[in-house]
Amino acid sequence: MREKITIQQIAELAGVSKFAVSRALSGKSGVSNETREKILKVAGQLGYFNRKSSAGAETAPQDDGAVKPGTIVVLFPNIQYQNHDSPYWGPVFDGIASRLSQRGCDIVMLTEPSEEKVFSLLNPKAIQGIITLGVISTRILLEIKRLDIPVVMVDYEDPAFLTDTVFVDNISSMRELMLRLISRGYKSFQFVGDIRSVPSFRDRWIAFRSVLEEFGMESRPHPVLTGPESGDKLWKHLPTVLDEVRPDVFVCVNDITAVEVISGLVRKGRKVPDDCGVTGFDNTHADNEHGLALTTVNVDKEWMGRRAVDKLFWRLANREARKEKTLIAADVIMGNSTR
């Protein structure tokens, strides 16, 4: 029998009062948005929102060919770099749009609103399914959950909202990249990227660290390079950090970060890759201001979008089946940002 999760347990793990937990879970005012998100995520991690088991009688999977086309909502987060113009998310959206076109579906592109009533301007009964791209706030996901509409999330997951997901195979890809680097003689490594921000970054960090442990190599993460400062404001900290750490290679969480690190190294008079190697991930900045072909991991972003649509239609035909995570294989590209 599933153990009942109490408000006290959530409060202790979140480090807040029972009053704050009660207000957050009931959707009432009295707590900040940041605290509300924290409480909802902790509640999800404890299984508070999964008290009703979805595991019913096992049924054979059904072919999705009988599912009639309808209107699909594609939900973007309200974050500046996660939009249709992004070199990462743009191709993912294009893959979604092309597959939906093949299936004869209508598509509605929606940016995550600031208020909870995410579909206040739409008729939920007219929406066949939802595909979310990137980081969506927990409170918005819980509003979607209330609508009971099939959802597939691309490159993100939330413990408060169990649903089908599509990810690149971050762990296997990062592992292959690290093995390639070690085989080329690199001995000291520094990871760059916020290891707590999103699941994909965390998985890349886990694979990075596990390979070093396997080969008996030290992993000394720099708190700035692996914390929140490693994001949009990384350029402010690089001049100081690059004086403190001098690895053989910086393994960056994505190509955007890799280009930023290269810029910092160049300003410090260090040559890439002669003095220090730099790697990226996602293959979004093959052409960059430094004229370097990045060593990176090529993610087939359009295919991720197409597979998200396929998974959504499978879910429409198999509403009671257990939730699934789909992993898309990726390819390591060795460029001249490493020797």
C-alpha cells in the first residue's frame, strides 16, 4: 500500500513552514512564486501527486493509426533563449510541425503564460494533445494535469507531473565524448554548466563524473563553473575563474557555453586547442566567431520533434499504458577545438 505523504514531510524537505506548504499545494496566495515552485517540486519528488496509481490491468498496445487528427498545442517556456528562434529549439519545433503536417493536424504554438490558467483563451475540449519544449514551471504543469490531456515533454521532466518524455541519450553520448578525449591523452578535466538546472545537464554531468571515476581521475568541480553562475552571466566570472583553474580541457554542457569559454581563453591569451581544449554539446554553433569547428555532440533535433509527435499519437491510442521515456542516440563530432 502506498504510504501517504504528509504536509510535514514536504515542509521538512523543502525547509519551509507547514503553512507555506498548505498555501502552495492549494494554489492560494501567501508564498512567493519561487517558494511555490520549490514546494511543488519537493512534493513531486516525494510522490505526493501520484497517490492514485496509474497501473491498471495490462492491455496490449494499440496501433495509433486509428487516432483521428486534431489540434495539437506546442508549449514553449517563457524563457528568452528557449523559443522558435533558438538554434536548438527551432529545429525541434520544425520537426514537430512537419510530422503534424504529415498527420493532417492543426498546430497551435503557445508561450507559457505567467498565470496558472494556461488555456484560459482556448477550449480544452478542442485540444487533442500537448507537446512541451524545455523547462515548464511546475504550477503550469499541474494546471495541464487537471485538464487530463495527453502530454509529451521534450528535453524536460518534472517529478510532480509524470508523463511521456523524449530526450537525447545524454549519458551515453557524454560517455563516448569523454572516452574519446581520454584516448587522445587528456588527463585533467573541468566541467562547465549548471548541474542542477535541467535534467539533461545533470545527466551530462553524471556521465562526465562517472567516466573520470572509472579511470581513477580526479574530478574537482569549480563552484562557479558548475553552479547557476555558469549560465547567462558566465562571461562576468570567466576572467577570475580562468586564473584559478587550468585543466587540459573544458567539457561544456552545450555549444553556447563552449563558445563563451573559448572567448574567455582567447582574452586571457591562451590558445585553443594548443593550450587548452574545449568541447560543447548539441551541435548548434558549428560556425562561430573564433573560426573553430567545435568538438561536440550532434543531436538530431528535428528527429526529436518528430518522435515527440509519434509518442503523443501512441499515447492517444494507449491512454492507460505506463509512461515512457524515449532516448534518441547522438553522434560525437571531433573538431579542432580539441587536439
